[in-house]
Amino acid sequence: MTNQRYAGRVALVTGAGSGIGQATVLRLAAEGAIIIGCDIDAAGLEATAKLLDADGHDAALLTADITVQADVDRVVAALQGAPVDLLANVAGIMDYFLPVTDLDDAVWDRVIAVNLTAPMRLCRAVIPAMRTAGTGAVVNVSSVGGLTGSVAGTAYTSAKHGLIGLTRSLAFLYGPDGIRANTVCPGGVHTNIGKTAFARSQWAYDRLEKSFHRATRMAEPDEIATLIAWLGSTEASNVNGAIVTADGGWMS
């Protein structure tokens, strides 16, 4: 093992302005990565830049809405043609615990766009260069909500299950090209996803809440970033198509 596993390697990280995405940027930078990070939150990216600077590191941080194809294109253009060694699809939002009977199209469309369509578009954009290089890793951040229907609303649950399907498809189809794809499924983590996690449907939340007692504790973002960094490194060279829970035993 080495603390410079990413020396000279290129990483693209979404959700870089806070939480798991920010922690992933900081960890990869400390391990020598050349980083392109993006987030819709400009103030969050500024905070990330300050943390990087305090540690003597830097990264190219772009304000972008990854649900917009033009913004995805702009983020990918910042790579200047360099193949991505690690794509970490971290950005995500919750769905206010809305069940299907209370779910409006606006929430459904936004949650699916951020949590599933955007990762697909980024994969579509960077995998061709990975195939040419004969190497690359994708780590998608799903959730325990991608493993069960008992922790979130309909849109989030559907998107996070879909992200696992995306990962498995990538792993099978592009594994022979030297590309690995894996999914991390965290439980509760101290992040700002809470902005979209207050309940708009009390009856649905009351039912879902019965499953929450199984959670042991909230994780810190760096605990998940550590796993993302390992899965993207050559130390995980034989790990492909894995769905790795990081939930403190919640789903046990």
C-alpha cells in the first residue's frame, strides 16, 4: 500500500462541494490525483478549494449542473482529452420521502436526473477514452436505498436501484476492456443531502421510520471517501461489478 496511489492519475468527482464528494476530492488530492471536481453549489466548491489550499493541494473545480448535457460537456472538456482513471459519481439528492401516490413529476424528474441520468451521461462521456487507454474505474455512489424499499421515497429508491443496474451493466460490458465499475451503498452519512430529506408525506415517513432503528450510527463523509478511493485504485484491480455496503450493519 502507498499513500500516493493516485500520483499522476486523473479523477473526475461530482458533488465536490460538500459531503462525500468533498471528502473524496480531499482524499484523492492527498494521494496525488489530478482532479476535476464539479458541483452545482459554487459556495461549496469555494469551501472545498480553501480546504485543499490549506493542505497544500489544488484541483480544477467547476460550477455545473450535471443534469444539463451542456454542463456535462463543459466538465468533460476540462479534461483536455486526458483519459479519466477514476470517475466518482457522488452527487445525489433525496426525494422528501414521497410515496408514489404523493409524487409529482417535478420531484421524480429531478431525482432521476441527478441520481441516475447524470451518472449515465458522465459514463457515456468518459468511457470511450478509458477503452482506448485500456484502463479506468467508475465508482457510483448508490445507497442502502438502492437495496431496499424501506428507507426512502419512490423516486430516490428507483434511482438508486437503477444506479446499481448501471454499474452492473458497465462492469459486464466493459470489463474485458480493462474498465471496472463498482457501487458503494452508504447508510446514513453526515452530509447536506438533508435539504431534500425532510418529509412531505407524514404517513409514508412514519412507515419508513420503522426501519431506521436498525441503523447503528451516522457515518462521516471520509469513511465513504476512503472506500471510493480504494475501489478506484489498482489495489482493487480484481473488484468489478461489486455492490459494497458501507452502512455500519444496517442491512445485515
